[in-house]
Amino acid sequence: MGHDAGEVAGAGPIGLKIGDTIEDFLEKADVIIDFSTPHATLLNLEKVSKKGKSIVIGTTGFSKEGEENIREISNKIPCVYSPNMGVGINLVFKIIQDIAKVIGDEYDVEIVEAHHRHKKDAPSGTAMRMAQILASTLKRDLSEVGKFSRHGFIGERDKNEIGIQSIRAGDIVGDHTVLFGGVGERIEITHRAHSRDNFARGAVRAAIWVSNQKPGMYDMMDVLGLRK
């Protein structure tokens, strides 16, 4: 606290000191990048909105009410909200959507995600976004078909299920696999994050992009021009 942010980052002095509250730098900022906790993010979002700034949100684990709050405030300010800022994983979002359009209900769909032992929410926000994309494309209600655990004598798998399973172990940065299981074959689309650097680069890319946008709620698909 109190040290020049540029010097701490190894980029030389930039005249901006590290503080412990958003008010320490909000006045000078064009865009706020928030990777914190749901409660803290919603508090920061209110403050950003009052100053008319833009925001990039990478926080995960929001309740439905929390997401609705983000959606409401984004009517006033430009907001990029995405559970994963990586370029690669957002390309995967597009790929699994295209696959689901073709295979329809002919293949079973399962999602497996793995993260480090310290991650507090499960399933990951990225896995949930995958499930939402697949459910929407397949015209299913995720609240009805999402299967988050299996144990004991569970009977035959319902063809409309979308399984979402979580693994927590060691220092795994983030692995996500979508499995489309058909008769005689299966398709697996896997993305593995080797470090958190790709999240940071994606967030900066989103910040540059959103600074020139009108108020609204966007995600990385918009930032990368993948939205149709």
C-alpha cells in the first residue's frame, strides 16, 4: 500500500499509488477491472455507476439476484461481464455452440471442470457459462436438466441431462472439457489454462474495447467479435 503501482509491476513509476479502496483511484480511472468476490463487486459496481465509468467484471459465483443487479446497472454504464476473460476459452464457447446446433439431441452432453484446491465456488463460472450456452442452443431449461452430482443407484441417464462435474485439487489453474457422447463415437473439446496471464491479457483487451462502447451489458464474445 502506498507504493507506485508501476514500480511494483516492474514497469517503472506511473504516478499512481496502490490503495486499499476503490475510491483511491476511481476518479482518475476510465475503466475499472474487478476480479474480487460477488459482494465486493456489487458494492464497487454501485460506486463505478455513480461516477459514470466503465467496468470489466471477471468475478464468479453471483446469485441470480446478483446477476440481475449487474444487468440493471449496465443500463447506465458500459459493462463487460464474463466468467472467463481468456481468448481461447471464448473461442471454445463458440465452438460448442456450433456443435450443439448440429448434433441436437442425438448426443449426451457432459461438462467436467478442474481447478485448484483454493477455489471457493463450484461449478466454476466458466463451466456454468458453457452449460447455459448448451442449454440455450438445445432449447432446454438448465434449472431442470442440469445434473451436478451422481451417487448410488441413479437409474438410466435422461437424454436431456447436461452434466456438470467439478474437481478441486492441487494448483490446477483451470481445465474445462465438454464431452458430446454419441453411439459409436464421442467428441471432446478441452481447454487448459497454463497460467493466469491469459485472463489478465483478456481483461485488458476488454477494458480497451469497453471504453468506447455505449451503456449496456457485454461479454467477451462481443469483445472478440464472435457474436452473430
